[in-house]
Amino acid sequence: MLYLKDMKNESIDILLHPNCAAFLEENDCTPEDLSALDDEQLIAFKELHMNNLMSKFHRGKGKMMEKIYEYLIDILAKKVPTENVTVKVE
């Protein structure tokens, strides 16, 4: 988490697997804004995304990497994570 906090990058780019892109297209949703997905679709997308990670360096890295992806997806869905977090959202 300190790594993310100290980053100076303007953005973090995450590659999206074609299966994930197809899922979003089927549900009339863009990768930049996942708020069009309902709760069930969002859960299905998270599972699909975790099963199809594009970066081989992110696969099998444990619960922390899964949580980071889950939080990033929640942010894109405009559902700010509030449970079990130690950061303030401003």
C-alpha cells in the first residue's frame, strides 16, 4: 500500500481480458465506469476478472492483490470501499 501511496504516476493502466470486455459490452457498460452494473453483475465481473488476469505477475499473489483489484473495481463502480479499510476517503 505504501507503494501505491508514493506513486507519482498520473494513472494506473490495467489490461482487460477479452472475456471481461465482452461481459461489459453485453451489459452495456464501459470499462471506465462500472456504475451501470447492478450488484449481481458487479460480483460476476469481479470473479470473471480475477479468473482472467492479464498480468502474469499479478496471478497467484494472494489475498492482498485480490483486495487491491476488488477495491479498484469498486471505485470504478462508484462504490467506495468502507469496510476493513484504514484510509480516509475525501
